[in-house]
Amino acid sequence: MKNIKKIVSIAIIGIVAIAMSGCNMIAKTEQGIMKSTVAKVNDEKITRGQLDDRMKGIISQIKQQYGDNYTSNDQAVEALKQQKQSMLDEMVTETLLLQKAKSMKLVPSDSELNTEVTKQYNSTKSNYKTDAEWKTALSQNGFTDASLKEQIKNGVIINKVVDNVTKNVKVTDKQIQDYYNANQSQFTTQPNKVHLAHILVKTQADAQKAKDRIDKGEDFAKVAKEVSTDTGSKDNGGDLGDLEEANSGLDATFLKAGLALKPGEVSAPVQTQFGWHVIKCITKTEYPVKKLDEVKSDIKDTLIKTAKQDATTKAIDKWKKEAKITQYPKNLN
């Protein structure tokens, strides 16, 4: 089942409380809780009810992972707390951008909004074969037809603000050339591969001792099995296998040191966030780099996307500093 929240494109980048009065315990009504303010953006309130509506899909996912008794699971409770705060932050940003759309006179006409909302709604619904599947998907993700259309509408409006902020974003040929020069491994005819092994220890002194043993002729794999603290590779003599250079998942400092080695060469001690390493390059497989003209369009798209994200983030940060934004954490639970 496809997740509606992943399909709908939106510009931005988601216990009954008891009050004591004197000697009397007075439980707040459910209606009162739903009306309580969890945040204010300038003079506009975000209520607990609005936040809870947006959290329905996330709570459904947490229930699937932890079960219906998720509220008694500390890990689930902490995950829910973090997700709720993240969602509130997202709602604050959306509210601010919708306010900006009005003040900047960027809100589309009702006709334009209705046309775009209908288009996106129908496109999303077309991914489901039957109405029953569609209604189930809506429910699982915490939507009704009306609330989904409202969120799509807000997304359309926010996109107008983003488009306005990023309308002057440009990328120069020099930027494209510089990116191409600095990221050659991304543009090879096939992914370059490197076969590495390593020894991980706590201190530089321990790493140097391991390196000295190898320099004196001891087998790298034997030393790795004896002293490496990396439980995932030590039993294999520190062997990490063949890795794609551009998609290795390795620490950047570690990878840079590994790629600087020739096949058969062993590095001096290298420090990363995980500790100290001695790295061995076993083999390298390198392929020709495509010509700039073949990848120029893709590089330009990447750079423009990044520049637009940076411009949008900068604008939002500025607007948040100028706005009066208050959150009320006590009303979140």
C-alpha cells in the first residue's frame, strides 16, 4: 500500500491533562484539550486538535511497529514525543509560509487553486485500484478527503512562496565545471570500486603498534583478528569487501584515506568518529570518466536544486527571526 504522505508533494520540507485547583482535582474535557494552544505564529494559533489530526498517520505507524499498547513502551513513547515535536515545527513553518503568501500577495485565485488541487488529488487517488483501497489508505495516513485536499491546497500556496524566493537562482558554467572536477567518481562509465580492509582501535598509540607489526612483516588479517575492535569485520581479518566509491556508506575521512592508497599499501593511523584505523587497500577498479558535456545537464539540475534549497532555508530562517513564534510544550501531552 502506497503511503499518501510520500505521494503528495508539499513544499516544506512534519492523556487527559489534570489541573489542580485548591483541594479539587478537575479533569479538562477532551474538547478543551483539543482547543488548547500548542503554538502561536504571530497572532495565529495552532491547536492540539490540529496537531493530533496531523499525527494520526504517524501514530498508526507506531502502533504497527510497537503494538496497540505502545504507550507502555518507553522507546515508542520517546519516538512519539520526538515525532510530535517535529510535526509541530513543520506546522509552524507551514503556517508562517502561508502567512507570507498572503502578505506577499502570492495566493493563487480560487479557480487556479481548485484546478491544481483537483489535479493532484486525482493523481494521488489513481494509484489505488478501488475506492475501498483509497479509503483505507486515507484512514491509515490520518486523512479524510477534505483534509487531504486542504493539505494539497496549502502545498500549492507554499510552492508559490518558494518559487518567488528562488526565482533568481542561477548556476554558472564555472560552478558546473568546479563540481565536475571535484566529483569525478560520480561520473564514471561504471561505478568505481575499491576493496578495503581495516583495523579499528581506541588510541593512536594502539593503531601505530598495529601498523608497526604489519610493517615488520606480520599478516594484516592476523593482526586485525587479534586487535581490531570492529566486531563486524575483525573475524574476516578486517575485510570490508568491494565497495562502490561513490556509494560506500563509509565515513568520509576513512574513505578519503582509503582511496589515497595504492593496491597492497597500508595507511598510517587515521582518526575518525569511531576511533583510530589502519587501512589496507586490497584492489581498486576504476573506470573512465564521462565527458563534461554528457553530464552537464544533470550537474546543473543538482546545483540548482541545492541552491534553491539553500535560498529557501535562508529566507525561512530570516522570517522566523522576524516573526513572533511561541510554543507551549506543556500542552503537547
